Amino acid sequence: MNDSGKGEDKMKIKLFAAVLAATICMASVTPQVEAGSRAAENFLSGKESGSVGSTATGDKGSGTDIIAQLLAAVKGGGSVKDMSSMTASDEGTVKNGSADTKVTDKKKRPNHLELVMVIDQSGSMSGLEDDTIGGFNSMIAQQKHDDIDANVTAVVFNDLSKTIYDREKLGNVTKMTDNDYHPGGMTALMDAIGTTIAKVEKYPEITNKDNKVLFVIITDGQENDSKEYTKDIIKKMISDKQEKDGWEFVYLGANIDASTEARSIGVKEENAVKYKNTGDGVRSNYKAVAELAGDIVADNFEKSKWKNNLVKDD
């Protein structure tokens, strides 16, 4: 390459480095912006002094290191090809205005979640349809926002059970509507729990070590219509899943002694809460579950403050 070509290459490198320095600094506080401007001027005028990285941002990181390397390339007669390889090696940094911010903003959680919801739609839930539907949809929206790795199974029940979402990937879960949830009929709670456990335990990979199951039961009354499953059978099923497979069961009940009812079917008493059977109370159930789901996938179940979201009926 002739001298003219080399000079053009060096100028391209200087311009690239100056723009990169200014970009990093513009996302920082005002004093750093000013420092970045001075650094850019120095690049273009050839008055390099000190560490370019520290001049531009005030500290050392992946973004600042690459600028220093670019300056070294200029001094050593490097080419545009050298510059390209340097920037490629720094892939994954200098995003969103921060030299050390990774491409992925959301923290990667260690676990996958199987969220299972068994939701009462017996006649006594009439008048709370909008709160149930709205609460459920808000919960799903929050989990999508939190980028939780999850599948969702949702079953609504009265004297019969109906599966609305059958192990749907969280990102594919559509909004619940009044076509999905419309109260009426009796409360066959044991049948709903039993058939859902039997379904979920057959899911492929459900027993994988990093797969967490959160099984949530929401009801506003006592069992009065089951024909296939008894409390004793359900208690054994739940106890086995808790003790042998590590499933977490949560019992949210209104108009009943939730702790007593939960214990009678094997759910841990500390995972049972009596909520107020009002619109706010119903919505609070789903807000609490959204927080609990995030804590479980992050291995933070023991320290979770999910109950603080509930409107309790003490």
C-alpha cells in the first residue's frame, strides 16, 4: 500500500475511535461528556496524551480498552482490517450507552418454571369475572416483562374442569377473555386438582433438575361436587409431589379457613392465604403469583415476599 493509502487508513481509524469515545461518553454524566469531547478532539488533531480509555470515561472497561487498542493501532501503522478484528473481539459490550453493559439486559435466571393454575369458576365467583380475567392477564404480562422462562397451564373449574392453556410457552399465551372464564355451577375442587396433577406429571422433562413446578389453587369455597377424587387421595398426591419431586403448592382461598383447608389436602400451611373476596382481593392473587414465579425461577423462594401483595381477609 502507498503512503497515501496508509494515511487514509490511519485517518479512518482515528475517526472511528473518536466516534466510539464520544458515544460512550454521551451516555454518561456531563463531566464525562466534556472529557469525551476533548478526547475526540485529541484524536483528530493528533494530540494523544495519557490513556484514551481513562480520558474518555474515567475508568477502564471493555469499551475503553478497545479505544486504547485503536490508538495503538494508529501509532503502530495498523490497518482498517486490524480495526475490524478488534471491534469484533469486543462483541457483547458498548451497548445501551454503557461500556460494560451486556447485550442481554435481563438477568438470566437458573431455572425453568412450569406454572400451573387451578382457578375456581363456580357460581359464587359471579360478579368477579373482570377481576379474575384482568388479574390473570396482568400476571402473564408481568412475567413476560420479566422475561421468565416458563410454560403455563391454566385450568378453570366448576362441576367440570376445562383447560384453557395446556403447557403453553409464556410468550405464546394469549389474553384470557370472558369466553374462557364464565362462572356458574358447583365446586368440584378435588376433581380439578387431581386431574390437573395427573396431566402435569406426565409432561416430558417435568422431573428435570432445573425444572420448577408452581401449582396454584384459587377458590372461594369448599369442595361440594367431586366424583372421582377424594380429599385423602388428593392429600397423598400433593404430599408425594412436594416431598419427592419438589413441587410448590399454593392455596389461595376466600370465605373459608384457607390454612385448615390447605392442610387437609397436604398443602403446607405457610403456603396458604385467605384473601378478601373482593375485586381487589382477586386481582391481588395474581400479582402475588407473578412475584412468586419470578422468585422461584431465581432460586429465591425461601426469601420471597409474595404474600405482601395479597389483600388478606384476616
